Amino acid sequence: MQFCDECGSMMHAVERSSTSNQHSSSSDDADGDEMVCQSCGYREAKDQELAEDFVSTEDQSDDDLIETEEDANFEGKPTADDVHCDECGHGHAWYTIKQTGSADEPPTRFFKCKECGHRWRGYS
């Protein structure tokens, strides 16, 4: 992700065109892409080092995503063995963690029983 040197806004990647040399800091970019500020129109070559470090949501795998909803799919997530399902009594559940309160409060764990699928919250 690149930010505009002129106004500080986030810049967006576009294909370089022959008429886009205005305000460009480099006219020779290996893949032909350049960054354009949609706020002020400033253009510059795409920083390839930044582009390599950036992971778009299209390139992310499910392992990179953090489940943030109580009804999220839990299968394959970490397992808690120190819990007790109120529905079936099973002692194993998948869980995810979400910061539901302010930063000075502990996070909330959301559980899903591996046996019956019952869901509940656990507060630390």
C-alpha cells in the first residue's frame, strides 16, 4: 500500500498510459503499473518492494482470516479441552477469539462443541 507524497491519501494502482507522465516520478516501471492518488491526482511508479509485501484479500487463504462473528465456521480452528458443553456434556470445542470490549478488557472466546455443534461465549 502506498500513500501520496503530496497529500497523504492512499494511492491506487492503475495501468500506465502514454498520457500519464504528468507528475510521475519515474517513467520506466517493469510491469507498467503506476500508483495514482484519487484525491489530488499525483502519480508515481509503483514501489515493487511494498507491492511484494502487501497481501490482497484475493490472495489470502482461509488460514489468514480471523473469524469475527459468533456464527462463524469453527471447523479446523484451535481446540479447547478445558470446556464443558451445556447441551451434551462433551469436553472438547473449537474456538475463536475476538476483542469485544475495550482494549483494557480481556478478549471473548467463542466456542462450538465438536460433538453437537452448540455455540457459546466464554469470558476470561
